[in-house]
Amino acid sequence: MEEQHNDNQLNIELSEEVAEGIFSNLAIITHSNTEFVLDFIRVMPGVPKARVKSRIILTPEHAKRLMVAMQDNLEKYEAAHGRIKTQEEPPGFPMNFGGPTAQA
């Protein structure tokens, strides 16, 4: 049997480290005329400082493609699992996760 080769096929490698992923509960998006910068941050309860855990830099065209892909996936998710409930307004800073403010 002959194996067909598709010249448009892209082989993507995923290292074990990257496959573990990075948890983020805050994203900050900025842009210039040539790029969009997505900073993914993990904010911890009671900790007044947070670090950017991952930064993704996209061209405007790729940012738009990402937005369309996210919208498509959210619609599919909600069709299968129900509407995702969100707060009407994003929480203000500092985020305290609904618990008491930390004291030293």
C-alpha cells in the first residue's frame, strides 16, 4: 500500500514541559500597530504581586484568527455543556478571590 504525502501537512511537536501547560487566571492584552501581546498571569489569593507566566506575541491577522477560533470553540463548548456563567464586570484589583484580605 502506497502512503500518500500531503505537502500541506504540518507536523507539530509538543514537548512534555509545554504539554503540562501553565495555569492562568488573568490575561492582559496590549497592542501596537504591528502586534498583539497576550500576557498570561497567575494571581494567588493574598499575594499582592503576580508574575507573567507566559507571553504570546501575535500579528494582528493571527490575533483575529485566534479570536474567531476561540469564539467557535466557546460556542461548541456551550452547545455541549451549557452556557458559561461570567460576572457582568471584571473584578477590580486587587483580586482577593472572595476571601479576607491577607495580613502579615
